[in-house]
Amino acid sequence: MVRAGRGSISVIRVLHTGDWHIGQTLRGFSREGEHDAVFAALEAIVVEREVDALVVAGDVFDSQNPSGEAQARFYALMVRLHRARPGMTIVITAGNHDAAGRLEAPRPILDALGVHVVGSVRRRDGALDVDRHLVPLRSSGGEVAGHVLAVSYPTAACLPSLARMAEGGGSPIVRAVRDLYAQLFEASAPRLDGLPLVVTGHLHVAGGLESEGAERRILVGGEHAVPADVFPAQASYVALGHLHKAQGIGGEGVRYCGSLIPLSATEQPYRHGVTLVCLDGATRTIEHIAIPRPVAFLRLPTSGDMRLAEFGDHLKALDLDPALPPEARPYIQVRLARENLSAGYRAEVDRIADGFPVRVVDVRVTAPLRSLFEATVPDAVPTRLAERDPEELFRAAFRLVRGEDPLPAHLDVFHRACADA
């Protein structure tokens, strides 16, 4: 489809992904096989959907010093994607987990594969280097049909002077991030020629639901989140990374694609995958494409909690093949009732699970409703804050006050309050 206008405007298909965290382990268990499986799925999507551009919004690796195996897996994927879709442009930005210099080091080789890497904000003689940040996107016909304004995780060195930003009142970090994007857009505007613009970001935007224990509060000076209006209003789409749940922020035009696999036990309910964005001039369509999990991630019990004595029965009910290889065994999130729970419950969980082809990665204890609001009994098992699930505490408090379970609208407000807190 081609539209008339300032030159010919062709439809471009942009696949938005990020937060790969190559090299991650979950409670000591390797994720290599899972990454291989989801990368194969990614390669298939690129071919089946005839993707023109792949945008990776940060956190390629889980560590700033990734292993040789992790780096080899990344570069092999770049080669496979180039061979699968030679005309596709690949844009990769660094996240807070990535080492900018390490990610950019093989740039001459990656350029030959159509891979553009932006590790940090670049300037020449004090001016932003727009040639490094603005990447043209070509349609299947070969013409420039859009651009990506590639912006990495904003470190202190990337941002404008914080001292100067403090002069106007309010948060200097938010003002600095806003000013950075404004400067980048202003420098890019003369080259856009009225074509669609995709802007990237790797940071926490206010209103986004974060995963407990999985995502760091990353902005300079402990600042946690920025409002969605820090990005240029002229952007056709803002491709975000950092939060692992696929979600739109204040409308679908500003969006987290989410991670490809669950990176913590709290992400067990998510629908992981990628986001396909089709840009046809001023028209934008967005589709979340779920990627099947290579390894099952189960919650026992599926709702509520259980007594420790019931754990073995729940594992038996799974009816798993005892010959399952270690890398194919499902991850298990365990929820236990605190009532009559002994102090050595964690070791007992491991002992019971050892007789089954599973991998326990999270054990949480749910306090009885009455103990949430009454004084702790002296001989009760001490409860760590990390063992409490905020949502379950909210549900319990809601039932105590209102006598009924919260509706989805109440839970939405609660999650947004958690994100803003």
C-alpha cells in the first residue's frame, strides 16, 4: 500500500523487542536453552511477518560483563537474522544492564550486517551526533519510509547538565531527560521529511507495571520514573525497554514490548512476546505477538495457598515424566499458608521437590488474614518483607474493609499506585 503525500510513503513493519538478558540465570538455573528457543521463534516471526526493521530497546545482556557464551549467542543471532531477512534494518540500544562500549565495540562488523548499535548518547564538539542516533528505515521496495531515533539508557554522562536543569524547579532528572529527547528531535527534524518516526527509550515511564525483584530503579540519583510526555509528541511510536510486562502507557503509542521469557517468579502470569508495529503514514497499528514459553512456569497452587503437607500431592498431580532432562523441567513458584508452618519450611520444600522433575525458584508465605492486622504472636515464624506479596496484602485489606474481593479496576489503581510509590 502506498499513499500520496510528500513523496511516496510505504508501509513499514517494525518489530519491537528488548530485555533479552542473555546470560541470565534464575536461582542458579541456566536459561541458555530457553534463549535459543525464543530466538528461533523471533527469527520465524521476522520472516513470516516480512519485518522491515527490528528494534531492540536495551538490556541485550544480563550483565555488563557477559560470558563468552552469551556474546557468541548474541552475534550468532545477528548473523541468522541477517540471513533470514537481508534487507531488514536492526537497531539495538544499550540498557542499564549493558556495557555501552562492549556493545558498540564490533560496530564495523555489525554495520556490514545492517545492525546499528547505540551504546550511549554521542556528541561532537558539544553538539549531538544525529548521524549516530537517527537510523533510516527502508521498506521492502528499498525506499526510505521512516526513521528510528535510537536513544540508549540515559546515564548521567548522557544527560544535559543536571545543575542547569535544577534551576527551573521540579525534578532535574525529569527535566534533563525531557531536554535530551527535545534536543535529539530538534537535530533530527530537518531529515525526517514527514516520514514516520520511531523513538526508543530504556527507562521507567510512570504508570508502567514493574516486576517485583526483577527491575532496578535505574535513573540518576535514585529518580524512579519519568512521565510519558518526555518523548517527542511527533513520534509515531515510542519503543520502550526496561519493564518486562508488555504494556501500553497512556495509550498504545508509548509501549513496553516486555521480555521474551519470565525473568523472575513474579512474571509467571505475563504473556511474553514481541510487538509488531505497522506504520502507514499517519496510521499506526499495533499487535502483541505472544511467544510460547520453552519451559513451563507453574504456580502451586494455581490460586490461593496450601499447607506444606499438601505440596507433594500438588507435584504428583502434575504427572510429569520423571525422565525429563534438567533443562526441560518446569519452574515452580510455591505459595504456602503460614499457619502452623515450621521455621525450617524452606529446606523441607527443597526435600520434597527433590523427588520430582521440577525446579523450585520461588517460595512465598501467605499470612492468615487475621495476622495481617493483629499483633504478631511471640512464637510465630518471623516473616520477611520479601515473602509478602503486595497484591495479596491489598486483596486481604480490601476484603477486610469492604467484605468483598477487589474488582479489576481496583487492582489497576493499586498497581499504578505501586508503580508511582
